[in-house]
Amino acid sequence: MSAKQQRETTVDAVIVGAGFSGLYLLHRFRKLGLTTRVLERGGGVGGTWYWNRYPGARCDVESMQYSYSFDEELQQEWHWPEKFSAQPDILAYANHVADRFDLRKDIDFDVEVKAAHFNEATRRWRIETDKGEKITAQFFVMATGCISTAQTPNIEGLDNYQGNTYHTGSWPHEKVDFTGQRIAVIGTGSSGIQAIPVLAEEAAHVTVFQRTPNYSIPSQNEPMTSDYEASWKEKYPALREEMRYTGHGSMKDLNDKPAMSVDEEERQDTYEKRWEIGGAGFLASFNDLLFSQESNDTASEFVRNQIRRIVKDPETAELLAPKTYPIGTKRICIDSGYFQTYNRENVDLVDISEKPIERITREGLVANGREFEFDSIVFATGFDAMTGTLFNVDIRGRNDLALKEKWYAGPRTYLGLMSEAFPNLFMITGPGSPSVKSNMLVSIEQHVDFVTESIIHMREHGLELMEPDVAAEDDWVDHVQEAANKTLFPRANSWYMGANIPGKPRLFMPYIGGVGTYRRICEEVVADNYKGFRFEAEAAAAAAE
Ligand code: NAP
């Protein structure tokens, strides 16, 4: 047994995860004087960007906006080489932040948290790791990200397959050489759409198995120009502040007109221009694309026509053109030459929308009654998003209530930050907050600041425990659904709706009311003496009363 296994440690705070949330939390907690341990499953910092190393992995929020704003020197000194950053550059940035703020000494790597139980008598969390260590902490923060539990479908025969299998969400660290290989890619979400063009350049042959086609907009990525970089750096504090009160936490230049308020020529012209600019700003072409089916139809049809224009084989083009859900209601994809890839001789598309892959064989797989042979299979099949990673830890609150049990019909949070019966358990970008419907860095910073300031408030007022009121939580859960029901989002079988995981409750998990609106709500909650939260005084103080 190692020293750590025998040790029972007590700290003020345990943070799970050393991605962008965990790193900034640690920085803030340390400044507050909290003794803090960060426990990280991976061998390094970076979270999503540590795990998702697949060829072509890239962020689709612009680099100048997908970065921390909390330190002026940091944002001035860092140089991003491209407009949209590739995974290695974002991972290098996360490592730079860890070094610059000397964070590593409080992070344990290769440690998985197995359980976290709240003890009502001691009013502390007791956290257990896979290394047998037990840690007692007043505050317990799940900074585990929204899309961090990779999902490999349970297809019959997978164990018998003799070739190599990969999942985009847990890609090997060493370079995988696909030269000369026949490979299968299963899944055409953001990850598949980014990986397929790069894999097609290297492999002898790529067969893509598509269950649902996706709308994708070209990124029009380019090297960072010094003028563009300077235009942000000169006004960084003001621009960052503006971003915090936008709809999605990023500058997207929303056209304030509804799509049907302009004539057909202006509409097409607008879409053309947005397509040329590239990126997710396409969805901001008009202000009602995610609210009006009629308006959305015009944008969806524009993209379908772009696909028909790019892809030479009309049958393949039709298969690639999404028709079963409105554009934007599944996460919009941003690509670099995705549709063009299907014009290559070495790429085939197999439609599995009617019948799932039948089975995996020793040499490949069977789909649509046909046998395929592959040297490797790449699963780009997504994640058990929003709740999967929280449920991987046996989290129990008051009366031994399991989080999984409380949330059996869907996540129940107040503001996506806390859940009643789980005192002092905070979630960073939890379900019920803008999270995945926003620039994650903006939402992460806001939640980390909220949590830190809540702890400051508690310390200043002799308070030991913080927890939402059940009524406030119930109202918030309803509000999250009401906000979603005003949009077209519930019309798609997306991972936002839990629809990609068999048996998962079907409801919209993030808060779609807008980053700025949400931020104002949080500000009002604090200004109103943390309305909707209740606190308990420190045990000693309470006893003396
Ligand atoms: P995803 O969007 O959930 O896509 C998974 C794909 O696999 C879908 O096409 C899905 O089909 C398919 N699939 C799942 N199970 C299958 C099965 N049993 N048989 C056949 N096909 C199956 O996952 P992702 O592409 O990894 O992306 C997840 C999220 O991560 C994105 O939406 C985005 O938020 C984030 N991400 C961002 C970036 C970026 O910043 N550029 C890059 C990658 C990922 P169905 O659609 O029919 O379910």
C-alpha cells in the first residue's frame, strides 16, 4: 500500500477535473487561502483537449474568444497561430496556464474519483479515489466538463474484432498511422466531420457509416493575422465584458431581422455572405432561425443546396443533406472540407438510417446485409453528455440520496450550479446552465467566480453549508424547459435532449435563455442575498446561539 492509500486527508476543497474549469478554480481557491486538491483522471491538464486528440480536432469558437479573460497579462502574452485553434495549440495553452500559475503541485493525475458521500454529522464530504485514498472536504466541486464520458455503442461482436478500434473522445497519445489502411468511421457529428477529411488524406480507404446527416458550415479557418490579433488585444477587457452579456458568450454579429421579413434575394444573399465568412455565425444570419420553423426551413434548404453543389455524386449528396430536423437543433458542425471529401475516390458513404449496423465481425462489420472488412474502426459516436460523468461518481447527499436517483427523470438543479440535498456540492457548467449552448470559457469563468464568491460570502458570515431551496430549484427546472420549448430544439433527437443514449430521459438539458440573461439572473440572485439558496451557520456558532 502506498503512503497515499493509507492516508486520510482533510482539505477545504476537492475539485474533480483539471480542465479549464478545474485550473481556474484552483487558482481562485488558492488565492482565497483554501487548501485544495484537484483530482484528475487523465495524465495531464486540459480536460476535453487532453482526451480528444483525434486527427482534425479543432475548436469552433474563435481562438481570441476561446481563452481565459481573468488575467490581463495572460491574454496579452499568449499568441494563437490560427483563427480557430487546433487541439495541440489549445492543449499547449492549458499547460502554459498550469505552469504560469504554478498549479500542478496541487493536482493529482491519473486518479479517478469513485465516490463522494456527504456526512450529515460532520457536515463534510468524504471522497474516495480508485487508489484507495479518502479525502474529507468542506467543499466538493465537479469540474468534469459536459462532454467527457465517451460512448461506444454496444454492437454485437465488438469483442471479437481483430483490428484496432479507436474512439475520438479517448484518442491515443502517440500518432496513429493509418497509412495503407482500410478504415471505418462510425458517426458524423462534430468529431466525425472534423476527423473524416484528415483520415481520408492518410488512409487507403475510408467508409463512413452515417445514421443521421449533419448540417455543417465551413470554418474558413486561416492563420492568425497580426492585425486581427491586435484588434482584439487592444480592446480585450471591453470586448470580453461585452461577450459576457451576449446570447452565446461570443461575438457573432446577430442580424436583428427575422428571416421572413426580407425578400428571397436578400435572404439568399445573407446566407451566401455568412457561408463565405464561415463558422457558427451562420445561425445568426437572422434572429429567428431557432424559433420559427418557416424561417429555419430557408436556412436548412440553403445548406442542403450547398451540399448538393459541392458533392458531385447526386445520390451521395442527397444522403448527406439533412432533412429530418431543423438546422441548429443538433449542434451545428463546423468543418474544413468535409463535404468535398466525398468527391475523393477513396471515400464511401454508407447510409444506416433505416437499419443499424447488424454486427461486428472478426474482420470488419455487417451493415445493410453487406460484409465489410476493415483494418481499423473509428468510433465518432459521441458522449453521455451533461449527466454521464456526474453519474460515474457515486455521489450521495443528505439521507444517503444518490444524485443518480434524484435525477432519474432528468437533471434537477438550481441555476445549473447546485442540487438540493447536496450541500456544498458545486457543478461547473452543470445541466440547467448555458454550458454547451455557450462559449464554454465564458461560462466556466462565470461559474468559477460565482462559486468562489459564494464561499467568500459564507466565510464572511460564519456560514458552513450552502444548498438550494427545493422551491427555487423546481421553478428553475421548469424555467429551463419553458425556455427550450419556445425554441425548435426539442424537435431534434440530439444529445442536448439525451436522445443519443438508450434509456436516458428525453428533455433539453442546457439552459437556452442566453448567456447574458442567465448572468443577469445570477447577479440578481446574489444581490438579493442569494435568493433561492439557504445557508447553515457553522456548527460551533449554531450551538452557541
Ligand atoms: P455526436 O455529435 O453525438 O455525434 C455522434 C455521431 O455518432 C452521430 O452522428 C450519431 O448518430 C452517431 N452514432 C452514435 N451512436 C451510433 C450507433 N450506434 N450507430 C451509428 N451511429 C451512431 O458526438 P461528437 O461528434 O463527438 O460531438 C459531440 C459534441 O462535442 C459536439 O456536438 C460538440 O458540442 C462537441 N465537439 C466540438 C467540437 C468543436 O469545437 N469543433 C469538435 C468535436 C466535438 P445520430 O446523430 O443518429 O445519433
